[in-house]
Amino acid sequence: MVRDYNNRHALEQKLRSTPAPAAADHLMVGHWRAIATVLARAGREDAVQQAIASEPDLSLRFSGPGEWLVVSEAEAPSGLVRRLEALCDGQAYVVNQSDGRVLLRIFGPNVRTMLAKGIGLDLHPAVFALGGSANVLCGHIQVNLARTEEDAFELVVPRSFAESLFDELMRMGREFDLTAAFAD
């Protein structure tokens, strides 16, 4: 039997109803973001980090010693990989993660209170600085959390855990009337 599988977003079932207007606290799901893992060769960590950080349209997220997630909203996944390979000039391994990861952006005046319900990390602005990122557990799910604006955070999660994380975030934001929709 031949089956035709359509490429669908991991949260399509959750967000297929007509979107409501965004509330003050909102969860925005990125449709298709280019995401890559960059793993620097031993001794080349600083050079790789500086090369990628020099590109203002790429968002560099710490993932581990000598390892980063790179997010681009402008590049196609294959273009991002080629660009990163050229930037790193053989000093790092680059792996496309775009189909295997989902990016969620949560923002609003109550975002820290919401996230504190499931994340055991101090999110105070003096501690978790703008542009900072870390691998954390949100409930039982491993995510890469980045602070992108004053009251905005992005979570990058493996695709297979996206629905569980979405449900968890919606529960955490219930008391604040958290809304959710796909990004434009």
C-alpha cells in the first residue's frame, strides 16, 4: 500500500481553529524556522562562536560546551547550513535541525511568573540577561530557553515533545488568559 504523507507542523492539530486576537500574554508558534546545531572542533570554540556571533541576523543559543543552536528567521534550512559551514570554515560540524525542532515564543507581562511554574531557573532580568540561553527542563521536557526581549522568551523543543510542551505552557498560563497562534 502506498501512503502519501504530508509535511505538517507538529502543532497543526492544536492551532487549527480560527486564531483569536493575541492577549497581553501570548504564545506564538513559529511555522518553519531554520535551526541548526553547531559543534566546534576541539580548541576552536572561541573562533566558531565569534564567527557566528558576528552575523546580526543569526541568533546564537548556548547548548553546551562548544555547542550552539543557531536560529534564523530569514534563511531556508539548507541555506543556513551552507552559510554556517562557510562561516565556520571547517572548524565546526553543522547539522540541520529544522525538521526535528519546534520554536515557541512566549511573551507578555506575566511571562516570568508563568515559566517559573515549570522551569527551575532564575529568570530575573539581573540573572538571566537579554540574549542569554540555557538548556533547561520545562516540567519533564528538555528545552533550550533563550531570552530574546525584555518580556519575551523562546523555547526550542524536539518536535516529538512539541505537543506536550504546548499543553504544559497553556496550563501554566491559564490564570493569565494566555492565548496561542501561529506566527504570521
